Amino acid sequence: MATNIQTLKLTKIKEVVFSAVFTALAVYTPMILHYFGGAEAGKKFLPMPFFVLAAGLLLGWRAGLATGLFSPIVSFLLTGMPFLNILPIIIVQLSAFGFFAGILRKKYNIFFSLAAVVILGLVFTGLAVWVFSEMNAFSYVIGVARIGWIGIFAQFVFLPIFVKLLKKHKLSVY
């Protein structure tokens, strides 16, 4: 019985630590991309969603949700990005990505999970735009997908590899 309690504690500690690591990566990777690639690099390559999705796919819905919630808030507090007018939209979008990645990965393979999460994330982005701004939600979501297609494609190529490598080193709850 002691082994189960010890394993449970280690799993929770691992979840918290790696949620913090993925949050830090989601905050600092866009800074690096903006420095070397200009202001549009983050919109094209989607580094924040990459690490939020990784947290959800590896550690489950709680870690994905926490990473999705805290990444844009920490980034805003440190860098002023994303801008305040779209901060609530990004918080909803990334939280949905992380939450649904964790939920869907529990039942489905990584490729189906990613496809469903991208669609659900865009739906929640549209809802957030509708609630929190004066912008046209449909046009905003289409623009996000049009500009970020490279990042979405990269997520489908590199996230399965990234997840497999980290699972190999026992950094997954699945």
C-alpha cells in the first residue's frame, strides 16, 4: 500500500513540476521567436499552443489546463504580450487546447486527439472573441488558422515525436 501512495505523490509532484516547465517554455519560446523572427513569427509557428498541447497530451487535462491558463498570464506580466485586448481570448484558447488535449488523449491516439483539439480550440477561440471583443469571431478564427497553418502543421509533425521521446523517459501519465 505504501508503494501506491508514494507513486501517487511522485506523479502529482511530476505533474506540477512539468506543468511549470511547460509554462516557462510557452512563455520564453515566443520571446525567442519574436527576437529572431519578428513580431509575426509567434502567430505563424504557435509556440505557446505547442507546449500547452504537450502538457495536456503528456500529463493530462489538469496540467494542460493549468499550462494553458498560466502561460499567457505570465507572458503578459513579464513582456506585455499578448496585448491586453486579446489576453482573455488567448487564455480561453490555450486553456481549451490544454484541457481537451488531456481529455482526448486519455481515450484516443495522438493524431485524432490533435485534430479534435485544434478544431475545439478554434471553436472556443471564436466563442471567446464573440464574448470578449467587438471583432468578427468567424473572421478572427479563419485568420488565426490561415496565418498559423505552419504552426498547426508543425504540431502534427513534431508533437507526436516530442511526446514519444518524453514518454520513453517516463514523463507521461498515460
